[in-house]
Amino acid sequence: MFRHQRRGLVTAIGLAVLASIALLAALLQAQPQSSPVMVAKLNNFSGVSDKGSFDDALEAAIENASASAPTGRATVWKVTRISGQSGGSQSPKRVIVTVEAHW
């Protein structure tokens, strides 16, 4: 009787392992549900400050980007370039900030 119980236990464990493998195989073959990918067109906008102010140049660049946004849409932006000019005979101070934006 002991052998019969042991054989039944081995059979039950074997069936459980096979069922687990079958479930895993089914899950691996299933196609994942994915949401559509949103692709945004990125645009570049610049702002200039002839006083040498980074804040003024950044504000101007963001205003330029926001003015081009569709009505009611938020503007998402990041700074992609900062450049400027200083010194010289008349000591000009110019800062140019470029932002990449999308809506």
C-alpha cells in the first residue's frame, strides 16, 4: 500500500509540473497588449537677451514655443542649447537659449 501511495504522489507532482510548463508556454506565446505609441513632432524655438540674462532668453524661447501651440494644449519643452557673446570693444552681452518643444 505504501508503494501505491508513493506512485500516486509522484504522478500528482508530475501532472502539476506539466500543467505549470503548459501554462508558462501559453503565457510566453500570448501577444502582449500595448497602447499605441504617440509620436510628437519636435520643434526648436529660440529666445534672445541682449542684456545677458539667461532668464529673459529662456522666457522668450518658452513664449515663442507656447505661441505656436494649438489652443488649449500644454507645451512640453527642454533646453537644448545655450549660447552667447560677451566682451569686445562695446562689451556686448548676448544670450541665446534654444528649447525643443512639443504639444
